Amino acid sequence: MRCGQKMKRDANKSLGDNKRLNILILYAPWNNRGDEAAIRAMIDSLRAELPVSKMSVVMTCENVPQFPYDDIEIMKSPLLAIGKPVQAGYSLVISILDYLHTLSMLFTFGKLSFTRAGREFIKAVDEADVVIHAPGGPDMGDLYGHKLLGDTFSLRELIISKVFKNKPFFFYAPSMGPFSRGFLNFARRPLLKRADAIIVREEISAKYLKEQLGLDSYVTMDSAFQSDIPEDYVSQYTTLSEILNIIENERVIGITMTDLKWHPAYRKCIGDKIKNSFVPLIQYLITQGYAILLIPILFGERLEEQDVSLLEDTYSSIQKEKQERIFLLPSDIDSYAQQVIISKLFCVISVRYHGTVFSVKGGVPFIAISYEHKIKGFVQKIGLTDLMIDVEEVNGNKLIDKFTYLEENYNIIKEQLKNKVSLLKEDSRKTTKIVVEKLRCQGLI
């Protein structure tokens, strides 16, 4: 990667060899073990490769439990300050306050806001040397957000950080797109083009950017692959002894689930289809001698922030005599411990994207139920689409058939994963390398 002429000119404005960076991270989702894993891996990687003085994270959720960094400032998203959490899968009901809040920041060129969180955000951008969009789902695109204004509020932070404040701005390997709304693309294209680097985690996002917006991007890998977790990490959890003993002595299948009632594309059509598909699958697996570990991916202080209730409901739907072969992983087990546990399982059957990511990272065969291009793109990249089922086609029989295929080809799949993991880790680490090289070219490090 070479510095262009503009970057060489920027390098003449070097902030000095001893400069330590103030990094501001935007759009960081948290109450999801996959998002937690990706964000922690990003933070650790940036700290290892860059001279970081201060790091602040703007969260997209109200509550941030189990945050493992005492020296990182947690900031509230400006939209949370007006009572409407921006959470993936929920349409944003735009209110007059939302409009005024955005207009106040844009019409004053990022200088004023009438909310405290907005003012804190402006101050954080002013003090930042680098602004980074966190890894996560496709909040930039047509899938989420308001029906009319789409991802306008995601673009707002880009405008303030890059256009008004001229801060180096990077997308740290999220998924993005699709971008099919022409009237929004009129604004998206020139704004996203201003980013110092758009890095995405799979080819489908890159294709959306290129074909629908005419923008180039880097394709790396989900940032969760970067972290190397010691096997004894789970020893800090005294509640896991029974589950670890079962995993050690039996063939255990991990299952992650979501009913997709939160998803704008499926909340009206999927209903109980997923649960009703998994119940016969679980009963079949138990008759075949397997034990089942139900793995919650969502976590939080409130029940509605968790997916434990869905797992418990599925458990209660299983025949009584089979329930003793089903175990529930406690929801307070963090993403690093989950990865260690998953690496010891026979396989994982997952509706959650990061359930599949954790499985692949641990070299464990999987079955992925795809509901979004982030899943499809990931499975395509590792070349194992035979292990994927589209959510619209999922039912108990198809899951059982797919598991039978996995059993019959288990050793082959296991070997294929073994050969891929180191390459996937290297691809993931390229994300930070791109950021570092761009900052070096600009004379910031």
C-alpha cells in the first residue's frame, strides 16, 4: 500500500514523532456476545499497533454491562438522549426532537447541540485524532433505520467527523448495504467517498458498495478472529464446572437462536417458525445420543435485552424425558469464554451470525441459518455453503438432513476448517494494518 500525493502532502503536517492518538469509536453495539467479541478484538488490536493516549466509545445501547476496560470512556449515542435507542432491528420512529437535534448539529457545522449527549459527542470529535466506525451489522444501508430517511443518522456522524471537522475516518470491517434507494444514494455516495478507508468483512458488502455506489472498499474478515484466547480463560467462571465436564465426556452440540421478531424483513413473516424448526431437530439429536448446549448471544440488565426466554421456551417445548440432555449456558458468560467453550463442542447450529463465526474460529463444524448477507457472505468466503440454510426455507426436516450431511462429512469439514482458520485470522488483522498504514501516510504516527 503506497501513500498517494495528497497523503504525502498531509504527511508534511505531521503532529510529531511522539504524538499519541486520541481515538473515538462510533456506532459500537454491545449487548450481543458477537458484537462484544468484535469490539474487544478491535480495541485490543488498535492498542497493540497504535500509540493510543485515549480511547472513547460511543455505544448504540443504553446499558453497557460487563465492559472490561476501566480506562476507556463510554459515551451515550446522541439519539439515546432523546429517548429512542437505536438498536439493530428496530425501526426508528422519527420525532420532532430527532429532527431538531440533527438539524442543530448540521446547520451549525457540528458546533452546537441541544442535548447533553450531542454536546459531549461534538467535544469528543473535536478532541479526537482519529474516528473509527465500529464493526457490526449493516446499519449503513437500507436494511435498518427509518423507512423514509434510512441511515441518515449514521451519515450525520460521518458528516460531522469528516466533512466538518476533517478527522481521519475509518470503517472497521462492518457489513454494509444494500444501497438500493436512489434518493438516499445521492447523499451517501459523496459522503462515504470521504472516508479514509471503507473496510468491510465480506464480499457481498463490497459488491453493494461498488455496484450501487461506485465505491471501492477493502475486504478483510470479522474482527473477532483477531483475538487469541487462552484455554484457561474459562477458569474464572466457577458456575461452568458441570457444563465443562459434560463437554469433556460427551458429544455436545451448541445451538444459538433468534426468532427474528426484531428484524425489519422478517418480524411479520417468521413468527415461531424458527423455534418450531429447532424443537424436532433437538429431539432428534438427543435420540442420536447427543447432548445440547443452548447458548444465549444477547445479554443485558433487562430481560428484553436477552434471548434466554426464547431458549427456555424452546426447552419447555421438548419432550420431558429428553430435557435432562439439554443445558443452558449462563447469560453472564462473556464472549471470550463462549469462544473457548464452543471450540470444545462437536458442532454448532446457529441462527446467530457470530455463533457461526465463533464455531469457525474454533475449528468446529457448523450449520448456519442465513437471514442476512453478513452470514451468507461469511459462509461463501470460507467456501462451505453446503452447511448453510436460508431462513425462509428452514424447517425441522431440512435441519435434520443438513445435520446428517455434516455427520457424514464431519472429518472432511473439520480438516477444511483447520486449514482455513490461520488465514482468516490474518485477513482479520489486515483491518488494523490498513488503518495504521493510512495514518502513517498522513503523518499522524
